[in-house]
Amino acid sequence: MNERFEILVVGAGPAGIAAAVSAAAAGLRVALVDDNPAPGGQIWRSGSSQPAGARRWFAKLDASSVTRLQGWRIFDAPTSGVLRAESDGDCRDLHYERLILATGARERFLPFPGWTLPNVMGAGGLDAMVRGGLPIAGKRVVVAGTGPLLLAVAAHLALRGAKIVAVCEQAPLRRFLPFAAHLLSEPGKLLEGIEYGMAMRGAKLYTHCWPVRANGREKLESVTLAQNGKQWDERCGYLACGYHLVPNLELPALLGCRIEDGFVAVDNWQRTSMVNVFCAGEPTGIGGVELALLEGQIAGLAAAGRTKEAEKLARRRRRKLGFVHALRAATDLDPELKKLASDKTLVCRCEDVSFGALRERGSWRDAKLHTRCGMGPCQGRICGAAAEFLFGWTVDSVRPPIYPALVSSIGRFVEPVQIAPEISHFASASTQAGQQKETL
């Protein structure tokens, strides 16, 4: 099945929703495609405790003319102006005149001994499971890694009854002082931080601190933490650990968008290096919900030809970029984290590839060819980001399908091969000869 749209938006998080709503307001035929069953992305995951801002944008989306393709995953871009999507065994080609990429981000995980134990999870992952019904009341939880997500997760888990044993930020306190100055110009974020602090009262907050080992036999029992040369064990039932966010660049890279410093390069109107392709939200820089909404609106308006309105918002966006740069500087990973993994520590969990096996390799491609690192179901989304930090490798081997897809979906649009008559005659003769040999 083929569908045609004037503007196609990929990703139904805050940036994607804002882009789709803004473009549809111009009277264009707009579609919003996302692999989740409901809009909101990871930050506005469906649940009863949605923030007021999320509810407002959901209401705008419901009132718009946007065609919503929920539960559809883009896995290929077979030709210019076409994306291929799959859902429950069905496959469609989505044709577009202009494309807006709002593919979001994922957590970065770094390997350390014991990180594969049950109940060692990503910070956002544990938060999502709790929102989905995982009982957490009375459970002891350590939250560790880097970035504002740690406080948000710890606060939400505390509100659900969890006992937050410790919140461990890998960056030293001195690095957050310039970032704190930017918060003074962002009263909304400052208020959020105060609310997080109130929610997790009693929890110990450590800086320049991280897990060096997760301990337990069949599941997590305790975490060994390190801070400034000291180590100690904290008894806990869950470790929520994530080292900030990594942008989802697979689709932008497949389309040929220029990537600079790990993010999609865009101009003031969110245009990428590819004609008629725009990008908004975390793939252009990790900056939070407010910036994502702003960029989504700019991209939607610019794609719809409403450039004067887009320019007004672009000026606001430029003022917020200081926050993005300050956050990136504050959460820069400590080189000591590269020393946590032992030779036996798994880095690629899909293919059971250890740190020791990867240490002998010279590049990401070399590692894939010799160890199958990055060739499992996650296609390097977990181990790739870890390898970039641990070894300085560039993960640049993006090709379709960018997500696992059914063979039937990959082959559905393949044209039948016409065999030349002489080859067909030769193949038929060979088959007959083989049958005669079997008869004899």
C-alpha cells in the first residue's frame, strides 16, 4: 500500500507533535508516524500523570487534521521522497514532498562488572516500567549516571513510594556551577529542579560518583559506588543507570543528512543539508522539552512555507542554545569511566562480546567483522554508543533496514528478476540432467 502526504513527520514526541500540528494548521496534508501505540514519545509516555503542557499539545493534535500512523516503524528509505514502514506484518510506502525528522534520543549505557544482572536498568527504562505498572513502593533504588534525567527519575520513583538510597552524578559539582547560572534564565526548569528536590527529600545526592560494580547472585543485591578514591556498598533492589542521552541518528544518516559533533546539522529554520528534509528535537542537540517544542514548531512552519512565523520562533530558539551547550559541558563523561569494564565484562549484550575481545580491534568495522559486535537485534544502538566512548570509534555503518524487519516486508516491493532466455534454457537443462542422474 502506498500513501502520499505533503509533509511527513517521523517521531511523535514533543518535537514531532509540535511540527505536525504547526504544519497541518496551514491546510496541508500531514502525517505523523511513530512506532509507539500512542503519541508522546519517551518523555510524554502515556499515563495518568501527564504534565499540563503535554495535555495541551495532545488536545491540539486531536483537534488537528493530522493523519496519525501509530505503531508503524520506518526501516528503509528506498528512494527520494519515500520512506518504508512496517506494522504487525503489514508494509507501506509513505510518499512525501517534505520530511520532518523528530526521531528523539535514547539512553547511553556504559558497561561495568555486573551491569547485566537482573534489576540493573536504564534510568528511563525503570521509570517507564514503573509508569507501566511495575510495583516500586518500598524498594531500595540507586539512581546513577549523568544528566537532568537522574533527578526526574528519582523524584518520580520517590513519589511512587520507592526508597531512593542514593543519586550519583558522575560529574563533579564545580562543572554544574556554570550550568546553574543558565537555570536562572530558565525559571520553568529551575522550578522543576526544586520540585524534584522536594519529592526525593532524604535521598543522598553524590557528585563525581558512579557505580563500579553491581553485586548479586541471581539478581541485584547491592551496588559498589566510588567517589574520589573511596568505595562502599549500597544495598538495593534496583539500579537505574544512564549516562545522558544519545540522539537517534540512523534515519537522518541513511538519508544523507550532515552530522556534526554527533548531531544533525540544521539552519535557523531546522533545514538539514538535504533538500526538503527538516530535523527537530534531540537529534539536533539535547535540550529538553521546551526547546524540542520550539524546534518542532519552527520545522513545521518552515516546511509549510510560513517562514515569517518560523523566523520569530527561531530567534527564541537561538536564545535557548546556551542552555544546550552548558548542559553538554556539565555532563561530559569522566575518562575514569573507561576503566570500569574488565576483560570479561560484556559490551555487546546481543552477541555476548566482551570488552577484552573488543580491546584487540582497531575500529567499529573491524569489531563487527571479527566479533559480530553491533550485529544483534539492537543493531549497535547500545554497544555502539559505549564503543564510541570507550575506544573513540566512529559508528558510521548505517544501512537498511535500520530496524529489524520481516523478510516479507523487505522483499515485498522487489521487482521479479527477468532471466535471460539462454540462462533459463541452461538452468532447465541442468535440472533435467540432475533428474536423469537420480533415476539411474
